[in-house]
Amino acid sequence: TKRNILVELLTFWKNWHFRLLRDLTAKMKFCLPWRSTGVSVIARPRDEEIEMARMAVQFELEDLNMRPDPEPLLTEMVHEAAYRENTVGLHRFCPAENVRKMDRDVLHAYLRNYYTPDRMVLAGVGVEHAQLVECARKYLLGTCPAWGTGAAVHVDRSVAQYTGGIVKLERDMSNVSLGPTPFPELTHIMIGLESCSFLEGDFIPFAVLNMMMGGGGSFSAGGPGKGMFTRLYLNVLNRHHWMYNATSYHHSYEDTGLLCIHASADPRQVREMVEIVTREFVLMAGTVDVVELERAKTQLTSMLMMNLEARPVIFEDVGRQVLATRSRKLPHELCALIRDVKPEDIKRVASKMLRGKPAVAALGDLSELPAYEHVQAALASRDGRLPRVYRLFR
């Protein structure tokens, strides 16, 4: 029964974790070393379990629209703008009108199409290889899944097509405070440009560039390892007190990538904020100081090694790399690739990136948002400035 399974898991396993990412589903099971038990969990959801899952999804969607930090929603919007109606540009969050359509047949059809042996990797950390193989043969081979053994159909193998564009969502952001203390009304923008996939040689230079840009919130605590000497802190947050956030993100997939900068400020200063972000993008292709490059490379190496101290991260790293490339680069190999990045590599990848169309996501009061064509013109200019706009009447 369900109760027996939960008791077994809580008794002998430290954690049972399930993650659904944009391009990967990961299941992690951490077993105590002195006991190894096989538990067979069959995906035959009852109607009440499906109804509870629907309620959980509905709550998450409502929470997504009410939370003060809109970064997950902005990330979704900038992908929608960058890859219009294809692959990673499709909605990751379930539309509210589709929640009631999810039933047992839909779930089993999804599992039957996508949970096939050629799309799976069995990864283990802290376990002997022979023991892992033995467990796989015992519990996986010859087992009939709950969704049947029919052939997979309707598997989308499309390659991501970068389009660029803009997605805007007008919303009142004046009442997002979760407590009695009022939260300032902010307008959020995210501007992205196509980078590269994690299979390409330029992936490491882009990772170093992203680390060099860094950034964070204006209320971030300082201290070692916080990136207070990154460009978005030095050039943006330290110079413009009205900027509440300026953060760089790099999303990389098997066939494409997206380098973004998220910024937030008062709605009356949106135009200024957009110009500051476009100027930082243009400066990426300019002179790269050797000291800041070495600092970014050291910080990236430090973050890589620190993350790989945790077994869950090692597990995900092994699974992701083997699933995508059929092999795994060891940490010392990645560190060597990071050390080999030169200033001309950063300038080359940034110049190539700036030749593409931007993807823009905007959320909040957008009355002062510049036109998409003006953002595109600013990124194509030498100084990153927006075209001047003259108004007779305010």
C-alpha cells in the first residue's frame, strides 16, 4: 500500500527526490549504506491522487503570479520570445485551462512516449558499479511498466529555432508585498541573445562571460564569493541607486543557448534601465580586463568544485552529461578548459552573439518601455544607446 511504501522510504532512505527541468527529468534515491532494499513503485495513480496533483499545480500557478520575485515567470517569457512557438519556447508551466484535462490516460501516454530505454540514464554515486548493474538487472529488466509496452509515438525531435522577439505582460505590481511592509512597485525586464549549446566549444567562454557579468539584487549581502566585483555590480548597481536588480543568466541546451540579463526598477525609469542593460551587452564585445577575466575564471572554477562536493549534484552532473554526450568530462578537464579561456575568446563570442536578434520579456507597468526596434538598434550600435525620442506632449 501507499502507506507501506512511505514507511519503507522514510525508514531506509535519506531522501527521495524528483525534479522536472526544462530538458531533463531526474529521480534521486539516497540509500543508507548499511541497508539496500528494492521498492517497486508502480505508476497507477488513483483518481483522488490525480485530483490532489491538479490542486497542487493550480496552487503553484497562482503562487507564480503573486510572488514578489518574478524570475521564473520572466524566464518562461524570455524563452517564449526567443523561440517563438517551438521547442524550449513552449510553455513549461501548465496553462490553467489545461489542468482539468490531465487524467490517467494522458499521463500514461506521456510516460509511454518519453520514458523509453533510449532516453534514460541510470546513474549512481557512492555505489559499486557491479552492485548498480545487479540492481538494474533485478528491478528494471523484464519489468512491464504500468503504462504498457506499446511503441512510442508522437515523439517531438525538433531542433530549436531561434526567432527573437518580445513578450509583454502588463500587470499591477504595486500590491505584491507578502506582509505589512509595503514592497516597492517595480517593472521587470529581461533581455536575452542567442549563445550556444553545451555541446559546442564556445560553451565554456560563454560560462566565463556569464560569471564575469554576475550581478544580483541591490539588497544582496556582500562578502567573499558574492560577486561584488562583477560588471553588473560595479557598472550598474553601484552607480544607479534606483536599480533594484541586475543579474546575468545563461541557459544552455543540447541545440541552443540563451544569455540573459534581468533588471528591475521603478516604472518611471524603465527606458533608462533598458539603455543601461543594452550598454552592458555592447560592452561585452569591448576590452576585457585581464584581472576581471582571471577573477571570473577563478570564481567559476571555485563554484564548480564546491558544487561537486555534494553527491546530489554529482549524480545530476553524471546523468546530464551521459544523457547528452554519452560521456562525462571530469572536473579537472573542465577546470583546464576554463583556464584556457582568453580575452579574445570572450570578445569573439560576445561579438557573434550581438549580431543576432534580441529576445525581450517585460512585466509590470510598461508605459515607458521602449519599442522592440529601438532595443534592437541599441544592441547594434557602438555605444548601446537607445535612439532619441522627442515628445511634444508628456
